[in-house]
Amino acid sequence: MTPEQLSAALTAALSAAIEAGDLRLPEGESLPEVRVERPKSRAHGDWATNIALQLGKKAGMAPRALAELLIPRFTEIEGVSSVEIAGPGFLNLRLDAASTGQLAAAILEQGAAYGRNDSLAGQVINVEFVSANPTGPLHIGHTRWAALGDALGRVLSASGADVTREYYINDAGTQMNVFAASILARLKGESVPEGGYPGAYVQELADAIAADHPDVKELTDEAALPVLRAEGYALQMQDIKDTLAAFNVEFDTYFSESDLHESGAVEKAVERLREQGHVYEQDGAVWLRTTDFTDDKDRVMIRANGEPTYFAADAAYYLSKKDRGYDQKIYLLGADHHGYIGRLKAIASAAGDNADHNIEILIGQLISVNGARLSKRAGNIIELKDLVEWLGTDALRYSLARFPADSPMTIDPDLLRSRTNDNPVFYVQYAHARSCSAAEKAEAAGVTRTGFEPARLDSAGDEALLAALSRFPAVVAEAARFREPHRVARYLESLASDYHSWYGENRIAPRAGEDLTPAHHARRHLNDATTQVLANGLALLGVSAPTRM
């Protein structure tokens, strides 16, 4: 029995109590969602629910009295062997071995869908992350958000949300002109201008553009710069997309900042906020009164010279997300963007949104890599593609996903490249590979997934592993609710530990000379269910599940 099936059965029992008149709720009051969770101690049962505490006041009864009323009905549920009251009215439930073991078959039936839930059903969410300037290669500063942002999008989707992963291309402003000027200098065999981009990749761009457009060298500087800007931009964005693809990260939308300016969206945003009563003019500039919404100072939107600020583009971008139907907008920003929290929330409030609901800003702390060399191609940075080539996508993504975003971290390359149990990604992937190997050996010994008798999964190890597997949907839901994909990684490590212990104590295939029994077939089901959950969890982190290691 899955947690969802048990919750549904408890809800049906409560509805029956209401129909029979044993339980009365105020008119118009509906039953709350019945949730079950694992008790902290297995000695207290298989599952616990606080539904009696939730309903006590509404039903006009003390929670313990209501719990006493519910015990006979809950005990009648098929598969529930006993129900006990704990504390002020918690109900602890024990399932019989057959119902507990049935979870293995349910997991195998659901396959890749096991763990998916509807806790965020109906929510439409935009997750914006990475959003690096298209003036250079992705580097270590973008790596953490690439891994975490993608994993966050996956757990949100797995929890029923309608998610769009978006990359905001900062392709407007002075830096693009400096970028073009740097390419021009390399094309002419000159040093880049002061404040330009010195990396060797700029020379590569210049050479590639010259090869595709040999006449560009014959143009005047004034005529060449727009060509170099457009071609350099296209080539660098393709490099960014290729690097992200190698890192197993895909975006649904690439949104251009320049489109905001060219479409008039920035000016329209100013006028929309003016209509809300939050825009004023002073010293020839146009301001947004963000101090009305706890920002530390008001922000200039249009400078005295008529030029819009980056803040004006930020406001237009937020309104674009709002107009595109995203009720919730999640921004994943780097450690140097703490100052953006107040101003972005002020934009949301000025636009008439609830800054505590419609916008979330997650700040990621810096990471470092022991012994990493700076990229000769990119200059004084460590390129993401170099890290992927050095450490591998799986090791890098898993290690970045297993810590909260707001905790600084240092990556140990020697550990991530090791094939030992001290390496977390190896430990989890090895559990998956080991379970695949165990299934192959069992199949060769005649142990199949037929004739499943769930009651045979009755050892302490069986029960512990089943309990661990049952937690997965709740872990996914919590990771989505709290925006913390690292909960999935830590769960997988715990599950791998439970599996390795179970594997060492329980036979899947019979020893030489032993008879094949229903217990062997049952444990084959449990083994394969564990394989499925490990694979599902790794997929949420964008990490592969190898069958051999």
C-alpha cells in the first residue's frame, strides 16, 4: 500500500463516518487532506496521521475522543492491522506484511512516475537561472545555478507545477558594444581596448567570423562593429547552449533583453507603474518609489538624458513574466546580488503583486574547486566545460545538488573522481548498478517477477527498505515546496545505505543446492523497486543511473 493509497482509504473512512452521522462537521465545511507520515520511531507503527487533531475543534470533540471514534473505522481498512492513539490525538497505524510489501509492486507498476505528486498542481511557475552575459563562456560562477536551477525545475514539475525554465539574455547595453570592439581589435591583430574582453576565445570568435564573412576585414570600423556584434553574439550564445547541453541542462525559453527595448516594453512598463501611482519625476529623471515597499532607496528608471536604466529593464522583464501568466516567478541569483532582493520585490509590489507569494529570490553562495586551473582560453576564469571534461557531468551535478544553495562549498576533485563509498555520487550510482546486477543474477537463477507474494517481505531488512522507498514521494514534494533539491540527494544516499545493508542480509537468488521459494521472488520485486526509485531520484538531479560500474 502506497502512502497515497492509505491516505485515500482514511479519507473514505472519514466520509463514511460523516454519512453515518458519527462525525459531524459545520455546514459547508469539507474534509481536509488526510496526510500520513512515518513516525520518528518504527516502534510507534508504520504510519501516523494527525487528522484527529485537525478535525477535533470543527467536530466539537476533543482530539483524543475523536481518535477513539475513528479507531474502529480505520482498523476496518483492508491491510491495516492495528491503530493506536499517541499523545494528544495522533493515530499510529500498523499495516500487515502483505499490505506493506505491496508497495514494491506498486512502485514497479508506476515506474518512472513513482515519486511524482500533485502537491503543486495548478501552480504556474517561471524559474530563471544562469542568465549569463553572452560575452564569454560559462564559468564556475554559473555552474552551481545551472545544476540547482535545472534540478529545481525538475522537482517542481514532478510535484505537479507547470514550470518554464528561462534564461534571460543580457544582450543590451554597453557590454555588447565592448564585446564587439574586442572582436574587432583581435580581427585587426590589435590588443583589446581598455575594459574589453581579453580571453583567447575572442580571437577564436574573430577567426570564425572572418572565415564566414571574409569581406568583414574590408569594412570600416563603423560598418564592421554591427556585424561583429551580431555574429559574435550568435556564436557565443551557441557556445553557451552547447555547454549547458553537455551539462544536461535545457531551457524552455531564451528571453532577450534587447527585445524588451526594441518592442517598447520598457517605456510601457514605466507607464504601467505610473498608473499604479508609484512613479515620479525629479531632477529630470523618472523614479520608481520603491521605498514604499521596504527597498532601501528609490530607483531611477529613466535617466535625465532619456536613457533607461537596467532597473527599468528589470521592471519590464518582471511585467513580461506577469503578462505571460506566471503566477510565481523564481529568480536564482549569484552571491553578489543580495541588493537585488529589495528592488525586485518592490517591483512586484508596485505592479500590484504579493511580494511574499508572486516572487521568490534565491541567492546562491560561491563555490571553489581545489586545484582547478584557470582557463587559458577564457582568461582568468575556470570554464564550466573544463570542469565537465575534468570531473564529469554526473559527479559535478550531484555534488552541487547535495548542498543548500545558501551554503558556501568547496569541491574536492580527488574525491569526486574516486570510486569509493566516500564519494556520494559513486555510492548512490553503485547502489543502482548493484541492484541491476543482482536482478540479472537472480533472473539467471530463475528468480522472476511472477508469483509475487508481498507477505513474504517480512524480515526487518525488508521492512526497513520498504519504509525508505515509501518516503520518496514526500521527499520530492518537500524538495519542491522548500525549493531545496538537496533533499533528494540526501534521501538517495540514505536509500543507498539501506539497500546495501539489505543486500548483505537478504538472499535474492538461492544458494547452490537451495530450493527456489516465493521469498526469493518477493525480494526480486523489492530489489527492482529500489532500482526504480534510485533511477527516479537521480533523474530529478539530472544525473545518470548506470547499470554497470
